[in-house]
Amino acid sequence: MESFSFTAEEEVVQKPKIEKTHPYDYDVFVIGGGSGGISAARWAQELGASVALADYVKPSPVGTTWGLGGTCVNVGCIPKKLMHYAGILSEQRTDQKLAGIPIAAEHGDHQWATMVGSV
Ligand SMILES: Cc1cc2nc3c(=O)[nH]c(=O)nc-3n(C[C@H](O)[C@H](O)[C@H](O)COP(=O)(O)OP(=O)(O)OC[C@H]3O[C@@H](n4cnc5c(N)ncnc54)[C@H](O)[C@@H]3O)c2cc1C
């Protein structure tokens, strides 16, 4: 593929035209719709290629599966960060108590199922 160099302004209005020189339906076929696959597909499309993407998620032993987004969005970075944030909230309750700010009794114990459902 030929390489192109545009300024940001030109990029919006001027997309390179890729001349189709093959017998296939798509210029690019991406396997895997995680962070890498989606990014590759978007950039290829930005450069004028016709793109298809296929994602298949093998169910976990308990049958868990998900849609597009791959590991990071569904079972990696994002849920990890949300759970980490939940942990920080819990630590803040301890600090709050040490800072002399009363904690309402109705806060009760941590509810794991609620957190997992929210994440
Ligand atoms: C618990 C955890 C926490 C993480 N936290 C962070 C973080 O904080 N920051 C960070 O930068 N990274 C983090 N990562 C790493 C990050 O998730 C990965 O680097 C990133 O998801 C890799 O992207 P990828 O597109 O290469 O693969 P994936 O996101 O795994 O995507 C691959 C996709 O391809 C699909 N696939 C596989 N085989 C086929 C096939 N034969 N046909 C069709 N589809 C297929 C898969 O089902 C999946 O949807 C974390 C990972 C984990 C597990």
C-alpha cells in the first residue's frame, strides 16, 4: 500500500482512494475485535480501504462471553480499573473515620454482587 502524509485539516476532507487490484470483497479483513483489531480496522478504513472485521469469543468454562471490544473492555483494563476504584472508595471510608468524619451505620458491609453487577 502506498503511504500518504496529510495535515490534520486535509485529512478531514481528503481521503486517499485505493485502487482495487484484487478479486476479494474487502481490502482488509481483520480477525479479532479487541483494542488492536478495532484500531487496525479504523485506520485502514481511514486510509480508504474497505474493511471487514470478525470477532469470536470462546466461552469461558462457566459460559461467559461478550461482544466486540476484546479483553480490555470486557474482562481486562476497564473492569480492573472499576474494581480498583471500588477498593479506593472502601479505603476512603477508613480514612474518613480517622479524619473524624462519622460513617453512617446504614452503609453496612460490602456487597460483592452489587459491585460486580455495576462493573
Ligand atoms: C485483568 C487484565 C487487566 C488488564 N489491564 C490493562 C491495563 O490497565 N492497561 C493496559 O494497557 N492493558 C491492560 N491489559 C491488557 C489488555 O487487555 C491487552 O493488552 C489488550 O486487550 C490486547 O488487545 P488485543 O486487541 O491484542 O487482544 P484482545 O483484546 O484480547 O482481542 C482479541 C479478540 O480476538 C478474538 N479472537 C481470538 N481468536 C479469534 C478467532 N480465531 N476468530 C475471531 N476472533 C478471535 C478474541 O475473542 C478477542 O475478542 C489487561 C489485561 C487483563 C487480562
